[in-house]
Amino acid sequence: MRVTAALVASAALLVSACGGTVAGGGGGGGGASDEPLRVGVITGLTGAYVQLGEEQRAGAELAVQALDGMAGDRPIELIVRDDQLKPDVALREAQALVQEEQVDFLTGCVSAATTLAVNQIASQAGVPYLGTCQTEQLNRPPNYDPEVTYHLAPTPSQAIKAGSPFICGQLGQRVFLLMPDYAFGHEQETAYKNAIPQQSGCSVVGTAYFPLGTTDFNPYIPTIEGSGADALVFGGAGRDQVSFLRQAEQFGLTDRIRTFISIEDLTFDEELGFDLIDGTWAMAAFYWNVDDPGVQEYVEAFRTEYGRPPGGYGVYLWNALHLIAQGVEEGADSPEAFSEFMSGREVSLAQGEMTVRECDHQALAPVYILEGLSAEEAADRGGDPQFGLRAVVETVPGTEEYAPTCEEVQTEFQRAG
């Protein structure tokens, strides 16, 4: 699913109906120093990815607490909205945030299907948007606006280029892809079909798509087994991931074919339990037991508040709020000043060392390869008898090796006009 021309036209009509601009009260910066800094968070609080959306809400709220509620001398006000994983809803909520709430910044998203709608409004509003879900499209033409668009999550191709050497080198060289049937799943397929053949002797032997919210994966299992695959990549998240792994285990599929999960999150692993994830592998942009001061600051804040470690999607909001607060504290409270503040910025936050590169505002951060553990291994290898469900077996640094070069990006922008 993609943001269609109809949605873009709808956004333009909404802008026109409101007097030709959607710039909110804070969108242009320069307000009184004690005026609240309003940050709009749009994420999926219902639907298949509800756990990720709730994690994002928590990550944003914890960041505000860690910042003592202030960005410089301005109190931070969070306004959270549910996009229901629907682009038209995301567009309406973004419109309401910039028009009615007059937010200074927008952030959030767990679905690639909604982020472009939010970015569309942000661009027309002149309100910086820090996107937080994995997509190839946000900071590429025609969507990227250098004045307002930032991408804090890795693109699928970044993560997949980082993870494919492990898949082919450690799990198997005949790889089957089982992907969700929307933008993120199709982007994953493209990235895997580019990255896997670059590994010596490795190939994609088949692909199947499933609708979001699928509860019965049984029809897919004969197709996977009949493909001759010795490794399986599952690209879904949330309830889809839980449903699939439960049924795959019932059929013994994960015993016969090594299984790799594109999107790991602790909330899914907890629901699945040790028996189902033992002997699987996964990829993540964050994991709670990584030995890094910035990671552990976030983990401690989350565990203090909720009594458990965080999953992976709230970290983007923690980082987003800290970056926004740092920028405002340094006087970068207008879109132009914030763009200058962010471009090429090197920080160490809750994912480890990260750079927001200048040419396309894409974050370059580590990717972690994780092994699912048994209950007997959890305390030792996972660092906690209850929550140590996975161990980091490889850390791939966040470098341009796994992303298009800035020269390639510039060529792409020039071709798009």
C-alpha cells in the first residue's frame, strides 16, 4: 500500500480549505521562550502493530521525563494520535496536529503505509517530521523535503544488506521470503533479492505474500517446504509474527528450515516464549542487552517505569525527542535552523553511535543480529532469566557501506528533477 495521488490531492484540498498554508503556530519557530514546544506523535495504537505503537508512545513519554519536561527553556507538550495503520487516517491526524494543535514538530510511525502521508502534510506545513519506521520512500524523491524530512529508522535495504551476509553464511544459501503484502514487505523483497545474490552461492528460491492480520499461515507451509529452501526469512511483525511462528512450530518447520526474522521486538518474543524462538535468528536496530551507555540509559528508564526492558520501536521516539530538545536548546527552533542542526549530526543515543547524514537526512546506526535462546541459556547469554530471550551474535556498524552513497543519492535527486 502506498500514499496515492488521491491522498496527495486530499492534502492539497485540506491546505486550501485552511487558507493556503498548514503552518502551525510553532512551525516557523521564533515563539516566546516559555511557549510550550508542541510535538505531535502519530503512530499505530490499534491494529496488527499495536505493541509497536504503544512502545513508541512510551518511548516519547519517557524521553520527556528524562529531559525534565523541557527543551531548553520551553516546556515540552506531547500530543499523541492513532493512525490505525491507514494512510488516510494518518493524513487527517497530521492535518489536525498542524492546524488545530499548531505543533512545532511531528514524529512517529510504525507502518510504511502511513509515514508518507504524514510527511506530505509536514512538507506543506513547514513542520519538521522525524519518521520512525522502516521504508525506502520517505527520504527519496518525490517525498523527501530537505527542509523538514528526517528518517531515524534504517531503510529496509540498509538493514537487509547488513544482515544478508549472516543469513547466507550461517543459515543457508537457498532462501525463501515470506513477506507482508504492503509497501514494507515489497521493499523487503526488493532489498533481499538485491543483497542475497551478492553473497557467494546464495539465492532467493521463492517469495510468498500474506495480508496483514493473517491468522492462518498453514497454506504457506507446503509452498515454503516445496521450494527446496534451507533458510526462511519472515518479514512480518506484531500479531502476524506471533501467529506464524506458533503455526510453523506446530508443523516442525523451524526445525527443518532455519528461520530468520526481519523485524525483532521484545514484546513479540515475550508472547512467543523461549520454546518458539529458541533456534531462530533475527535482526534489529535496537536490543535491550547491548552493552552501550546510551542504550542502557534508555533501558534503565523503561525498566524503572514499566518493570521490564523495552522493545525496539520506542527507541526511535526516545531518540527523536532528545534530538528535538537538543536542537531547540541550541536555538534550532525553525525548520531551517533545525535542518542545519541535524545535517551530518553525530550523536550517541539509545541505539549507540549514530550519524544523520547530510545528503538525505538518513540515520546510520548499528544493526544487531540476534539468536533466540532457550530458557536454560537466558540468564547467562541473554543477561536475564525472564527477558534474556535473545543474544547479540553480531553487531554491524552503521556506515555508508550498507546505504546508497551520497553521490548515488544526488544522482537520483537530479534524475527526478
